Amino acid sequence: MSRAKPQVQVLTTGGGASKTGRLASTKKIVEQAGAKYGEELLTFSDHEVYGFMLNQTVQPLIEWTEGVTQIILKERPTILLTDMVEGYNSSHDLVAYLTSIAVERAATLGWHIPQVFCQPLTGASDMAWGGKLAPVITLELTLEEFDQKLSAARGYPELAEEVENALKENSAVSFKKECLYTTVKGASILTSLPEPKPFYETFGELQVSRGKFKDVIRHAQHLVPLVKTIRAAAGLSVA
């Protein structure tokens, strides 16, 4: 963000199923990096998005995706960076799917983005899908940029625990570079996952057994049909 100073669009307020949102902290981080926090689109709580997936509620997501499409047509970006499909967090995977729809639809309406990248959420940035994927771009941070990155991460109060866990699980120096990837070549985005069973399904089953969740969000049962419906509404292939 500090190098390219892009416009940043957000789908959820963050915070998980039961926590309060954290948009204020997100906006602060974006603006500290000199980027623009996009105000044009509606944002939803994580609880609302989980409900959209479980109940196959498509209209709010259709509207959000169309909003991204219109921003692309207006801004005519040459680079777009989105979440990666990792099977770790269903909401992050959903963002990747919706962004892909917006990019495809924008191309049919007059603007093809030359470079579309995705970035992993978990683990070392150069080990996406457990090392199964090779990055197409690696950005080496200067010492100043690295210090700014760590300071920004540690200055995000709602993610303090996640940040410290990430630093325990991976060496701090592994975060001194940013690796960008493209969609797996020759594979359908809706059937391409690092593991046959996404982590969010296993975690969801555990939370249900503990009485914390009522239902489990599943890739084949919830995300795939939801995204296919949204693709159809955008006039795109659902095969």
C-alpha cells in the first residue's frame, strides 16, 4: 500500500462471528500508508456474511460485486490485488470469488485489467498453499518499510493476538518480503483448493462440537452454489 497507494475496498467489518467490527483500525492503517480507503461500497459484519453463505442470500453480494465492477470501470486500474483462495477463511475466499466476478464482468464492459494478483493470508508469504504455488512477484522491503510494517501490524489493537501468533509461527524476517500470486493456471477457481477439505470446515466442525457455532460453512454446499448464482447474475459462465 505504501508503494502503490491504491484504492482499498472492504467487504466485511472484520471481527469474526461474535466480535465487534474493526473498520476504524482498518481505515487508519490504509490512510497511514498513503492509500485511499474506498467509501463507495457497503460493508457487512462477519456474522452477516456467514449468514449470506449459509442461507444462500445473494442480493447484497450481487450489489457489492457490481459496485466493484463499476469502480473498476471508473478508475481503470492496471493492477488489482485481492485475497487468495486458501480454504482457511470462508469470507476471504468469498472476497476472492467476488473480485474475480467483478474483474471478468468489467472486461466484458470495456476494461480489462492487465495484472490481477492475489496474496495469502496465512503463513510465510513465499509459501502459499504450503509451498505448492510459486509467486510471480516478490517485493523485498527496505529496513524502513519493514519497521513500518511491523509497527502498523502491532498498532492494530483488534489483531494483536493474531499478529503475535503469526510472528511465533514464522520468523519475523519472513515478513520482510511480500509475494504475489496469480490464479492456478488451467484450473477452475471454484474447484481449486490447497486441500480437498478446507480448514474452515474442520474448524467449523470443532466449533459446532463445542457449542460455539450452530452450523458449518462448507465449500461445496455453500460457497460454490452461492458464487455460481452471482456469476449467473453477472452474465458469466457458471461451468
